[in-house]
Amino acid sequence: MTDDRPTGFQRARSAEQREVRKQAILDAATQLLGEMSVGEISLRELSRRVGLSKTNVVRYFETREAVFFELLNRSLAQWIEELSDELEAARPDGPAAVTDALARSLAERPVLCGLFSALGSELERNISAEAVREFKLAHVRLLGELAELLRRHITTLTAAAARELVSLTVVFTAGLWPFAHPSEAVAEAQCDPELAATKVDFADRLGRTLHVTVIGLLSLR
């Protein structure tokens, strides 16, 4: 029989206490993502790391997937704020400089990139429609903020084009991140000179892809 009893927390009774518990769960999930992929993290492992029983964890998040939904949106909000500061400080000149800065900024945030990669394939499972609705409403709002930020620095983009650029940024990140961070066996195989071209530099490839995307979006106006 496994022991899922809590190891440290008392039951939260106020809104402030609940937020502390939620943040502790999110912090534990972040730590685990530094050690393994989303798919390898079980609710049991997460509850052990945070020091709560599984029953207590689901008082704050209905499933494992809901934890990562919340972590994704919080990570996204933090990144947008930091990216705004980065772009203001760098004052990139031209669309290519903006997309390069965007790609480099994303590359420095492995938790966010990993969660984007897991979004469609893993996270949108085992969760209620209401939880998905809540997540997606917040997610769409954040992506809208990102679109407005990019439009301030690429002024020739229309509002619709900026939204499409943001949507494609998520898609490209989700697709490229796993290839840029392969398994040990794949990384070892890629040491063969004949396979050198199969290695993916995430920031470089994403920056170029986004630049080409911006050129295409501007030509479609």
C-alpha cells in the first residue's frame, strides 16, 4: 500500500493560503520539468515532490494536466512581460532583428517551450471542458497581448497578421523544441558527420522560420 499522506502542509482555509498551496504545486512541477519531460511526470510524483497527498493536490487542480495548463499560462505571462523589457532595451531594427530576439528569448525558457510542445499531444487530455475553457480564455488573452507587443516593434503588421504570427510562433516552437532536444540515443547518432545537418539549433531555426513567416504575412496584405 502506498503512502500518499501529506508531509508538511495544513489545509488551506483562506484565499491567500490557497494561492500559496497552488504556487507550491506549480513550483514543484517546474522543478520536475528540469529533470524529466511532461509525459514522465505523474500526479503521484508531483504530490510527493510538493509534500501533499494526491487528494490534496486535486483540491487545487483537478488533474495533472490542469497543473501544467496553469503553469503554462503563468510562464507565458511572465515571458511576455520580460520580452517587452528585452525588446525595449535592445530596440531591434527591422523585422528580422525582432524575430531573432523573439526566438532567442524563447530558447532561454525551456519550461515554456516544453509545455508548448506538450500542449496538443498530452495536456489537452484527461481534463474537463470547463477547465479547458478557463485555460484557453486566459491563454487567448495572453497571446493577444503578445501580438500587440510584436506589432509595436513590427509596425507594418496588421492586427490580424500579428495574431497569426503569434499562433505560428507557438506551432513552430512546439514542433522544433523536441528535435532540438533529442533523446540520448539520437544525440549520439547525430555525432556521425553524415548526420550533422540533422541537428537543430532551436534559436537559429526558429528565428529564421519566423522571419520568413513575417515576410510572407507582409506580402499578403
